[in-house]
Amino acid sequence: MLVKEIMAKDIISVHVPGNRANALEIMRKKKVSGLPVVKNGTDQLVGVLTRTDLVENPDEEQIALIMTRDIITASPDDSVKTVAEKMINNNIRRIPIVEEGRLVGLVTASDLVNKALWKMEIQEPAEDYMIQNIPTSWEGTPLNVAFEIMRYYRLKVLLGLNNDGKLTGILTETDFIEESEVVSERTVHNTSVGTEGDKWSWDSKSVLYVIKNHLKFSDKKIKDVANTDLVIVTTKTSVQECANKMRQRNIEQIPVIDVEGDLVGLVRAVDLIKAIND
């Protein structure tokens, strides 16, 4: 199967020069986590911008200074296996498809799952591809604390647990962004210098105002925002079935439980695509 058979051709992108507010609004409206960046007035690909880029650079307004410039790309005539390998080797979730430097398509890990992997009769169990080190938190945890837990694990998802330690909901980076806004905070730093022993001397004072942007979250807790209509698989669920569940529900990750019903892992689209090359 070739990339041109599964790539998205109706591409949502942003251009440079451009600003973060516009990019974030597009991401929220279109419910996407990343956007190709093209040169204004052309289809010339110059970068990729993700929600993570925006979150980690709240003080920067210009897209050109936030986006990733070292872009991994593919051709429409590349095989699906080639694209999957590039995603795995570079730990990325999307690859722009280009011809002579022009953006002509986009393939994400979800595209590989939804349009290719679910058709493959791969019966290896989910436990072979799941991750076990996953962020969890009590469902009563405030969102600002929950967000820091997710960032600490460097993942795009957080699982909520009730008082009994049972899984009750799942939040993605998108959910956090929807419940946040970028606010400016000003701090004042004073320094003073005087001449010791001189009663006629004036102290000189330097005042430095520092304005820093940061994400401010609503007062909600995990249980107020998390998706509680969960899709769950067991450690023995096949790769094909996991892929089919993701396709049917349009999701990118599924919690994994053992035979006793305890949470033991998480299988993501970026994990499952490894089965394409195995």
C-alpha cells in the first residue's frame, strides 16, 4: 500500500508570518494536534507546529520562532511501511507529504491505523505493544496539577482513577488545552545601590518589570473534564482488534487491563504502527 492511497489531501495548515493565537484557534476548531506550516501565498513547506510547541513556548507569539524546522517528510509514492518506520524512528505522530518541496498531503499515526493497520490480520496481543509507564492521577485532582503530571511523563494523555484506584476517565492534551488560556503575569524586581558613609548620597534604584506568559487552567478537576465513555482492551486483545476499535471511535489510545480488570498499560496509535513493520 502506498502513501498516496491513505494520505489526507484536504490539508489544514498555517502560514508564516503568522501568530500563535491564530494557530491555536485553528487547532481548537478543527480538533487537530499539529499543523504543517507553509510560506505565505505558496504551498512551500517550511515547518511543523504542534500543540506541544505552543504549550512549551507561551512567551513567543510568532509561529516562525516556535515551529519545528527540521522536518521529516515522505513522498506520495513511498510505501506505508516506510512512513511507519519514519514515525517510529523519529518518535513523531505526523509526516507531511511533499513533491518538490510543495505540501501535497499529510499522514498521521491515526491514518496508518484507520486506513491500513485495521485491515491487516495481525493477531499479536496488545501487551506486546503497550506502554506500562503511564501517568495516572486521582479523579479529584485539579487540572493545573494534572497537566504537570502529564508533562512530567512526556505523554499526551492522563488517566483518572477513583478512590478505589479504578480507572474512571481519560484526558488528552486536547482536553487540557480546551480548558486553558494564555495569560500574562508581571513581576517587579528591585535593586538599589548607595554610597556607604556618605549622608548626602542618594540611593539609585533600578526597577525591572518582567512579563511572562503561562497557561492558566479553569478550576475544574479531572472528573469534570475526562472522557468517561471508555474503550478498554485486555492484554490479549489482538493488534487488529485494537486498531479497529480506534478506527470506530476515532481515538488514538486505549487503556489496557489484565484478566483481573486492573489497569496495566496503554496502547497508542504510535505504538500499534510498529506492527506494520514487524
